[in-house]
Amino acid sequence: MAEFRVTPWEVEGEVDYEKLLLQFGADPIPEGIIEELPKPVLLPLKRGYFYAHRDFDKFVEDWKEEKKISVVTGRGPSGPMHLGHILPFYAARWFQEKMGAFVLIPISDDEKYLVRKERKVSEVERFARENLVDILAVGFDPERTRIVIDFEDTYLYKPAVIVAKRVTFSTMKAVFGLTNESNVGWVFYPAVQMVHLFLPQLLLGPHRVLVPVAVDQDPYIRVARDVAEKVGLVKTAGLLSKFMPSLESPFGKMSTSGGVEQKVIWLTDDKETVRRKIMKYAFSGGAPTVEEHRKYGGKPEIDVSFLYLLYFFEEDDRKIREIEESYRSGEMLTGELKAYAAEKIASFLEEHQMRRSKVLDAGPEEKLSEYRLNEEEKRAVLEWGKDL
Amino acid sequence: MAEFRVTPWEVEGEVDYEKLLLQFGADPIPEGIIEELPKPVLLPLKRGYFYAHRDFDKFVEDWKEEKKISVVTGRGPSGPMHLGHILPFYAARWFQEKMGAFVLIPISDDEKYLVRKERKVSEVERFARENLVDILAVGFDPERTRIVIDFEDTYLYKPAVIVAKRVTFSTMKAVFGLTNESNVGWVFYPAVQMVHLFLPQLLLGPHRVLVPVAVDQDPYIRVARDVAEKVGLVKTAGLLSKFMPSLESPFGKMSTSGGVEQKVIWLTDDKETVRRKIMKYAFSGGAPTVEEHRKYGGKPEIDVSFLYLLYFFEEDDRKIREIEESYRSGEMLTGELKAYAAEKIASFLEEHQMRRSKVLDAGPEEKLSEYRLNEEEKRAVLEWGKDL
């Protein structure tokens, strides 16, 4: 397997997830914990897309004891959203619906502005607004969900300063791969992100907050855990996933970096586009010819269409096993697998797009306003940490 | 002369102001410019306490052409204020009254919190409120003065991010003496301070902003000038002063660092206390005995009481020359000089304290509210830099 490099801002090469776990030092998800969760269990959790954690067991324990729990899932508005961007929000909704979690959604327009040299303020702001339409379409409960936008909810600066006082440049350098040539906004930003992770505790008092993210975001969680204890908060829990496979590679990350359109399924893609992209680009674990496939069989574990079904779109355990066996044996052909996956993905997207239209019809700003912090909540943020 | 070390956070040893100028690379104030200023000229400017500058000539030019001009003078609320803290605000008031400058007063509670390890949020907030009573007592015109408090006016975070994107950690390290062990809030803070210097331009459009500060703050101005051009603003002008001499040394800086009470005249000191402190602690340029003094004379240039009179309290040019000559000749004794200086300082403080009482009677919060940014002004700050 090729060399790979993973930082919170960059994923290069083909990722070996087990190695990554060793590198980051998180734990694999413990046996038996999935069975304790409410049914139907969140698919990517049941099927091993989320494959590592920090204190997820304690989070589940707290839920069983009916303690307050929260989930934080954010978005850096760097452009339009694709399938890999939206699925974490559907995961967060599951935690809200099934486990009663409070959900906090930070929009880090500041980060995207700071990290991308050519980006203008107006651009990240526009992307933030566009992305929010998709996030609102997921259908969070406004009573138990808050959205913050860094460039607008600037009161986050105050707790970020309190957090930042407890993290040195050395730490940022070691953990995030910053250099002396990094701009100082970028150097400070991880403190803002830590505040995102702490925010449910600032609003509702100390309690367990779970952050379901791709494993490349683990450094944030690690530093946040260290700081949490220093500021009287419960250590942040993490649920770490693999990367949403790129269309063209089961090991890559669905990403527009490099602008390669054929890697990505956009949230706006229609049925026909999804079908065309899957048929044309989705990396196949099948043999080169139908004859060889019939003879030697396919490799579902590296077939992107199969992985999409496994992790996200085929709820039926019996059905996914059937597909796996049939494909491995050579009975099911790549074309058939692809057609089936395309159908599932397109129908998920159709539903999402329908909800998206409803948000647009209702007026996104009005809808968004239901999720913003009210004055009392803002005051709570500004009042936090007086004795720190 | 002993070794000395000057950074924006620390002044050690006995300062050689000419060397400092070379070190920082600012220019001495040009001949003839003082004569162009409105009368009576600000005393510390006329008498060389402000001794160096960047673009002060252009600032005066803009004033002559009746262009918009502004002055920024801030306060880091690290404790109660002494004489050395308040005089810059009286200087700013002069620029407002005599030259029509808009005045911006930033209160950097965040900086003091970040730089002083043991400081709690509640402490810097308390000091900020206490200090503001003194600043309000100076008597700025609410129509042409704005006060921002970093921990409250957090919308400054947004322009600070825009500025921060244009400054690397390397630059901060070189200019401010930060290290890898500096906390990342401190690393970011200079961007916030740059926004303070730019704020009049964000509110009123690009124009010349003068920052009259002690020479140790020059690094901020230098970096701000570099950044100003990159973000479409007029380069910040600086008027650089010597340090308010400590009671016990004409070369030191009036400072409570080390907690040495006898260095400092507090704004709350009464007539008797001022007299006692000056008599007891003020470094004297006189000879060791009356006999020797009568014979050899005194050295006004290193006599702290004389320097206070020269730079701040003796408006009468003829009188200050008389004192200088009489003291140098040995005719005027140290005790006489001290008594005269104590009288002048105490009467300045009495007037300040009277105005301070009025602020307290009127209600400091209500008074303060006249100087805060209104919603429209806050919006202007948040709208700035869309295309950057």
C-alpha cells in the first residue's frame, strides 16, 4: 500500500485505517457496545465505518443512566457539499432522535478562510449560507439543536481566548503540523474549534459531548480532552470514522481538492447523474472481464459501490450479506452491483433534495433563526470561565 | 549605562532612547512641525517626551487639509491606573479638542488575561471597569469617541481573522519576541490590536490614524503598517514617547511590575500622599548635601521631579526654563523642586479625581454606553473586508 499522510487539513495517498489508529492512539470500538444502542442502530456505526473512539463507552453509559448527552458535528464551508459531507449530519440526527442528544453544529467559515489562501470572506460566507440549506434539510429538532457561525457568533472569541491561554504554539505545531509560516489566525483557530466542542457544556453545564468525525479530525479531540480537564469540563468523547470513499478509490477520501469532479457525488446530483457517475467512475472490485469475474469472483471489500451500500445505504443486514456473497462468488456482476447502489444513493438524495426544497420554500434565514443562540444563551457563553 | 531590553510586554534596565530609536527604526520628530500645531501645543509633544514618529508629518498634513484624522490610545487593564497610564488619554483629548480627531479607545482585557499567567477573567474584567471610570473622567466628546472592550465587543474577532491571515507566526516571533511556548491566544492577540489601530478606518473609511504610544509599542505599529497596505487601508501613523519615568529612576518606566509601591503615583493618591512619595522616593538630580548642591549645582535632566514638570505639568515655558537654570546652578534646592512638582501633580490629580467623582455619581455604565459602538457601527465592522 502506498505512503499516506493525514492531518486535519489534508489527506494524501491511500489510507491504512489500522495504522492510522496506532498513529493517533485512539481505541477500536469495544465488542458488545453496538448491541446496547437503540434500534435500528446507526448504519455506519453498526457496519464499522465508525471504527474507533475515545470514551464512546462512557457516552453510552451516560445515556443509559439518562444523563444529559450532546453531539457536535460541524462544517467548514469550503464549497458545495457532497455525499461525504452530509452523512455525518444524518448520523448526528440519529443520536438526537434515538438517544435524545443535544446537537451543536458549528460552521467554521473562519477556518476555511484562514486555511485557504485564495479564499475571500464573501466566498466562505456564501458557501456557509448554501451549506446551511442542506444542513437544515437534515431535519434537526430546533428545541435541541443549535447552529453557530464563527464569523457571526463572534462571542465565541471570549471562551476561545480562555482555551487558547492553555495551549502553546509548540502543542499546535506538534499536533496539527503547523509551521512558523502558518498565519496566526490558523494558529489560533484550534482554540475556536475546541470551544465548538465545549459549547454544549457551556450552554447546559458539564456533561459528555460526543464528536463523531473522520479520524483525521482526532487531533482536535485529543487536545480538547487535555484542555477540558483544565477548565472544569468533561473530557470530550470521540467517535472516529473512516473517510467516505472517493468514487475512484476505496482508500481515498471523497474530496474536491484538486477539483476532480469524477471523485464526488454532489447533493444536487439527480438520479441520472448519480447513475452515470457510479457506472463510469466508481472503483470496482470486479474482475477485468465478465468471464474472469464469473470465474474468480469480485472483491467487495475494495468495491466503492459495495462500500457505499455497506456503510450507508443498505439497511437490510440479510440483503447486504447476500450482495457480498453473490459478488464475491462472481454471480453478481459489477454492472448489477453498481446499478443497485446508484438506485439506493439516488433515492436517498431525492429525499434529501425534497427536504432541501422545503427549506428553500420556507425561507432558509427564517428556518435558520430557530437554531441560533438566543440572548440568554449568548450571555451564558460570555459568562463562562470567570474564575479561569 | 546598563544593558536594557524593551519588548511590548517588558521593559528591563535603564533605557537609552536614542539607541531604542535605532533599534526600532523610527524617525526623530522633524524640525518645525511643532510650530505648525494648534496652540497651546500638547506639552509632552512640545517638550520632547514624544520624541519619534512614523508619518506624524503626514498626519499633520492631513489635518491642515481638513481631512478626517483619528487617534487611537488604549489600555490593558492589568490593575489600577497610575499617572503614567492616564497621561496618554489626556494627550488624546488634546488631539480631539485642538485638531478635531476622532478618538478610539480599546480596552484589551483579553491581552492582559493572556499575557499574565495568574490572571483570572473576572480580574481583568473588574480592572477594565475600574480603569474605565478614570478614562471616562478625562472627558472625551461622546460624538467623536468610541470605546471597545475586547471581551465584550467580540465582533472585532472577524476583522482580526482577516488581519491574522496576513501575518505569520515567524513575523510575530521576530517582532514581538514570542516563543514556541507562548500560548496561542497571545500569538493571535497582535492581530486584535492591529484591528484596534484600524478600527477608525473600518468605521469611517480609510484615513490617517495616529497612535501616540510609548516607544515599546512601536512593533505593533510597524506590523500594522505592513498589513494596512495589504487590506486597503492607510498606513498607521505613530507618535512615540519615552516612558513615564518611574519615581525612583529617570530611565525606568513607571510600572507596578514587581509590586514596588514607591515607584508609582496612583490616580487615587491625595495631595499629602503625592507630596510624601515625591519627597521620599523621587530620584533627585541634586548633589548629596546642600553644601555640595550650592557649590556644584543639580542635574535637572536626570531629576524625576524636574522631568515630570518638564514633560507634563509646567505649561509655562519661561517658568520651566527658570527652574532648570536655577536648579542647575544650585540656587534651587532638591526639596524646593520636589515641593513645587508635588504641588503641580497633586493639583492635576485633584482635578482628575473631581471629574472621576462626577462619572461615579452619573453612573459609569450609563456614561460608558454613550461611547460604545451602536448597531450600525458594529455592522460596519462585520461588513468590512468582504473582498479580502
